[in-house]
Amino acid sequence: EYVQRDKPASEDTGRKARSFTVDAYVVGTDYFAARDALLKALETEGPGELLHPYLGRQLVQAFAFRMRETTKDGGMVTFSITFAEQGENEFPRATVDNRRELEEKTETLMDKIEAAFAKVFSVADKPQFVVDEAVQKVNEVADKLNEVTAKVAGTQQKIAETNKRIQALKDKAEDLVHTPEKLAKQITDSLRGVLSAVERARDQFTALGSMFGFGSSDKPVPTTTSTRVQQADNQVQINRLVQTASVALAAQRSVDIPFESTRDAREVRASVVENIERHAEETNDDEVYQALVDVKTETIKGVPAPAEQLPTIGTVELSKTTPSIVLTYDLYENPIYGQDVIDRNSVAHPGFVPGGKPLEVLQVDG
């Protein structure tokens, strides 16, 4: 009820604890021992089990009681006992939001790799061929991103926005190579654009995974002069920026993937961790190194989520070819896993799951 308001409001805050009263008695020529035992049970600290003729067996707390004993009744004592259901005393438990922690560590890593890029990449006071090579490399980044975006499923509007962002990277490449800070930001923003164009977390991870090895097949630049050394450094820095940023964003998205099994989660985690370790070995920047270690740590903690109960993968071998629905009922007594058996083992026809060879199946409790 509220002051100066005629209409009250109600809120359901949960069920009220149930209580009930039992009228009981102890009777007999020598009832003292039974009376004292009942008194001791009622006054003992903590809940106890009550076996009620109508309410059945339940855990209760003796909330209050009255005892009446007179010489008139003789040989009998009566009790009026109020019981309350014990319920569960659950205390709040602190849990770490691994998703949030990983997101924060990833953003820190992105800032560090952008700053590290700007320290090394430069075309200032260099011949035009160094500028041209840098512009060409930026265009290669844009072309690769366009290739990745073309293979993913997403809304037309989001894909169009991403394509526009990537095209801006190409259009501004000539100017961007003269401002390394802006170039690094534009490249990482274009990578983020791929995320916005793709709807599902697993598809996002796959799209970014295709960028993990960007530039690995580049021909090395001969470092015969100081100009060539800078040209080589520029090539390495662009490749490293794309690769590390892709791994960082992939790690960020990995916690949202709906994993099918523990093996599935471990494979995703291993892919991220292995690439992070590779970049940690290659970097000469202490801040980037520490940021990589932090992302690695949070990835290990959060993939899969600690509270997530995932099935494991086992193998079965059929003695003869069997329809998938029969196999599914034999294994799970539930048809919902039938498609998983078909997809996991590349079964050509659901009516003929081949016998005589090992099949991968989910091991589901219950």
C-alpha cells in the first residue's frame, strides 16, 4: 500500500513456510520414560524427522509446544506441538563471471596490440615503394575479410554494413599507412565488423579462425638495407596485428559457443590457447605478452563454462546395419539424438547406420 494512493499493489515473494499443530499424548502405567524422551526430542537443537499419519515423512522443526499433565487424568500427559517445515537454508555463493572477465582481458589485449603496432610500423621518410607495399598489404587484409564475410550466414543489413567498413579500409589505405594508430584501429574495427555480420557464436569463431594464419605464406622481404628492414617490419606487423586480434576476438566469442560435448569444448579451447602461446613467444612487447597471458588464463577458466555439464563422446560398434531411430532408442531411449548420430558419423541414409565399424556417439547421463 502506498501513501496518497487508493490502489494497492501485490507482489508474490514466494510461498510462506508451512506449519501445523499436532495434538499428541503419551499414556501408560509407566509413561514417564516416554514423556521424557519426547521432551528431549522436542528440545534437541536442529530439525528432526516426523512420521505423520496423513502428511507422511518430512523434515520439521519443533517451533513451540505445550504440555499438560494432571492427577485427574492419571497415567497420561498431553502435548500440543507446532511444527514448521525445515526447508533448505541456502546461502548466496559468489561466482566469477568468466564471460565478463574474458571480455575485459580481450579488450585490454586489443588496446595493447594496437599500441605495439603503432610503435613499429612506419612509412615516414621512406621511398614510395615502401608506401605502396604497405598499401598493398592493407588491401590484402580487406580482400581476406571480404572473402571471409562472403562465406558466412548473416542478415543482409549487417553484411552490407561490414562490407562498407571493409571498403573504407581499402579506400583510405593510402592515408592510413601514414598514421599507424588509425591504421591499427581501422583494421581491428574491420575484424569486429565480421563479428557483427555473423549471427552465431560458432560461425563467428570459425570466421575469425580463418584469419589466424593470415600472411603466413608471404614471401619474406630481404633485409639488405635499412629501408628493406622497415619494409619487412611493416609486413610482419600487419600480419601479426591481424592474427593476434583475430585470436583475441575468437577467444572472446568462444565462451558463447553451445558446445556439443567436452571434446568439442576442448578443441575450441586448444585452438585459442595454442595460437595465444605462439604470439606470446613471438612478441617483444612486455605489455602485449602479459595481456596475452591474461586472455589465455581466462579462456582456460571459461571454456567450457564451469557450471556447464557437457556429455562426453564414446564409441559403439554395431554387429549389423541398423536404422538410426532404433540405435537412438537403444542408446538413449530418446529420439532427439538421432540427427547427432547421423551427422557425427556422416551416415548417408538414416535407415542404414553401418555395422562392423566404430561409431562416435554422445554419452548422455540419464
